[in-house]
Amino acid sequence: VLGLKPHIAIQQIPTILGYTTEMPIGDFFTGMGDYWSHPIENYRWMMEHSPYIKERYSGGGWERDIHQALTKKQFANWSGKGSFVERVCFLIETGDKRGVMGGWWAKYKSALAHGQTEADAQIGANLSSDRTQNSSTIESLSTWQNGGSFMKLMTMFQNQPNKYFNIMADNMRNF
């Protein structure tokens, strides 16, 4: 159902602003400029050097409900290269990439600029992505979202609103 709604892909793009809560705003815009100056090369570098990014976009791990849909092989392949679900989720994955890749890169570059090692910078960017973006990782889901089938049904598509609430609540407490 979600894959057939192209507006969901567009709605995912502004989620990149969640990264502004994870680094100085100047670093965010500098990192975004750096990413978009060579997006294809930077994307390829991330896919090659970041196990987190590779797992997220090679294993369909960007959101719990989408991840579960992509792991089911109940639909016939159209051309032998992918399932029906993979094809209709293309727009959602593309929207998610627009919301994650530049932000991950900006956080990574920010950490490097502040003297962190490459490994620590990647870990920081990974953690920022898990905190601010949709994710299928167990750590990023609430107790309710980790429940059985009934609880998954009741919490379907609720991951991102929960994360935004937590980000805002944390910032208000910190303020």
C-alpha cells in the first residue's frame, strides 16, 4: 500500500532536518554542500565504506514495516530482477535516501572536523541516523513496536512520528 503512494517519498525528504539536532547548524549546511557537490561519488563512497549505509540500502532495512514487506517473497517477479514489492517501494527508498545520505555525510564530516577518528565519525553518523530517521533496528523501536503481530498491526507506520516526538521532547528537556 505504501509503495503505491508517491507522496510518501516526498514526505521523507524533509526528515533530513532531524540531523540539525545532532550537530552545529553550520556543520550541517557545510556537510550538505559538500555532499551535494559530488553526490554520486559520495554515495558510492558511503556504500563502499559504511557497513551501516550498505546494510540499510542493500537489505531493505530503512523502516520496520517496509523491511518486513521486502523480506516476504509472496509476489511474483515482473522481470526476474525483483519482486513486485521491491518495485513499488522504489519511490519510498529513494525518498529515504534523500533524507538520510546527505545528513549522514554532514554528521560524518562534522565529526571529522571536530577531531574524531574516521571510525568514531562513522559510528556517530550511524547513531544520528538511527535517532533521527526511520529504522528497522530493534534499538530504535519502542516496546510496543517490538510486540507480537497484534502490536505490530497497532503500531504500523508509527516509527517516524515517535522518533520526532522523542527528538523534540529531548531538546525541550535539554533546553
